[in-house]
Amino acid sequence: MGRTWAVSAALLAASTYACLYVAALVPLPIWAGASAARFDQRGDPPFVLLHLLVYFVDLTAREAYFRESHGWEWLPRLVLLVALVFATYLATRAVDWPRVVVVQAGAVLLAAGVADLVGLAVVLVRSDAVGDLAVDLARSGIFWTYDALFFGFLCAATVVVGACLLRLSWTATGRRSDALAPETGGGPGRTGNLALACVLPVVALALLGGASSYSGKSEQEVRLADEVAGVVLHPRLQLRPQDDPEAGFGEVVGADRWVPGSLVAVLSLVVLWVLLRWVLAGVRTTAGPAAVLIAVWGVVVVASTVGGVVDALAFPLSSFAVPHATRFGVLWGWLPAVIAVIGLRRRAA
């Protein structure tokens, strides 16, 4: 898309950030439920909706990471603002309409995921023993509440709606747009193999996740580094049922869980391939490597989030299944993105 579209997307994302930041400074009655929304594990709609708004609301002592992150809240928030502007701008420049809707949502979620990981890094670095921070579940409920990612879900929806409204306004006024005449250098037939190559490392990670054990949810204490390692492998593609009662995604993985869990994992991988094939077919010939990198990385985040939604619907035990899956795309989406950049550059040479 053109520069006007890219600037509009970046400004809209930054405006959403600014509005929620200013709103958090006002003592509104709804902020009284911020802590309860952060710790809701049942996915109750009122708490989920409130959780989308509370990223800038001050933490309380009930948050497990309050002591470690207190005084450093500015760092992930600054990272989020900078990443929002640059990621949405670059991703929008990479593709045409309507693919831009997907890559914009992915860019926002990517920026939010980076801020989420920076917040985790602050906790780890400032803990008494790096990588060995114990959290008492009886006192704190859960060690991390994914406020940045929940903000990302809201901001992504705002940016997507804004892009659709901008397209409608340009169409209604008869204004010419590069969305009506995209300059793309490929097609579905040429990008199918490249999309498959991009998916292969994700398949390997899914098999690794299915073979690894995830424990800690049933323990009284959770070590933060172990928790982080446990949730970054999603989906978990298992070749056979596991007998370990603490294996899999935080719950028993017997034969009854194995079949639907494997179907969810396969569905996530198929969605990723379909989205990559579609987006790569619309990459503009003038798009730079950085724009393609962010766009494809964002697509992986979107596909991971979709897989997390399906997982949460299939196994409604926790409202954090979606953020867990989103974090997977944030951490590992650079692998398919690098492959896409190399493949497109070799094709253009």
C-alpha cells in the first residue's frame, strides 16, 4: 500500500495507545476491577473486555511481578509505542488490499508481543536470582497476565476497522488508490512452494512442543523461566498420546485429549500455510526486506492467534490459551519471515 495508508495505520495505532494511556490517568470507576480482570482464568466476557483496556492501569501488590517491575513500567510501554509505529508502517507498505488487513493486525500483535516479552525480561533481570524467580500461586493466582497482548488484541481490531473505513471513504469519493492497482510480483502458483518452505520450521517446533513436557500448573510454586519455556511451543503436534499427566499444554494428554489436540495443531499449521500463500502472492515488487520481514512475521502471529482461539474453544479451561499461542508467533515468527525474504530476493534476482 501507499505511504498515506501506512502513515494512517501508524497514527491510528499510536492514537489508540494515547487514548488508553490518558484514560488510565483518570480515576474511572471501571479501573477498580482491573486486578480482577487480569487474574480471571475462566474467560468471563466482562473480565476479558476489561482486560483489553487495563494495560496502562497501575499494577497492585497482588500482581506477582509487581515488586520486580515496579518503577520500570515505562520500558515495555515505550517499546510498545515505538514498535507499533514502525511495525504498522512497514507492514502496510509491503502488500496490497485486502492483504493489508491481515498484515496490519499481525504487525500490531507483534509489537504488543515484543512489549510483553520486554516486561518479562524486566522481571527476570530484576529478580533475586535470574531465571529462578519463584511465584507463590496461593498468593498471586498466576504469574503473568499478558496485559500488553490484550492491549494488542484491541489495537489490532481498531487498526483493521480503520483501514476498512479508509478504503470505503476512498472508494466513495472516487479517489485513486494503489489498492485498486497493486504492483505485485507473484501469484498463488509461484508462492505455494515458498509458503510451504516457510511453514517447515513451524512444523518442527510443533513436533518439538508435542514431545516436550509442560508442568507447573498444578504446583504450588512456579518458576518463571520454566513457565516461559513451557508456553512458547504452540501448537503442540503429538505423534502419539502421552502418559505423563503433566505433559502437553498444562493438562492431561491422554487419548481423549490427543486426537482433538492434534487436530487443533494441524489446523493451526494449515491456517498458517494458507495465510502465507495468500499474503506472499500480494507482496509488492517495491517492498523492501524490512517491510516483508515484518509483514510475514505478523502473519505468523495472526495464524498462531487463530490457533489459540480454536484451542480455547475446544478446551475452555483458561482464558490465557490465546496469549500463549500469540507469544509463540512473536518468538518464532522471524524464522518463516527470514525464509520469505530470502526466497523473494532470490526470485527477483
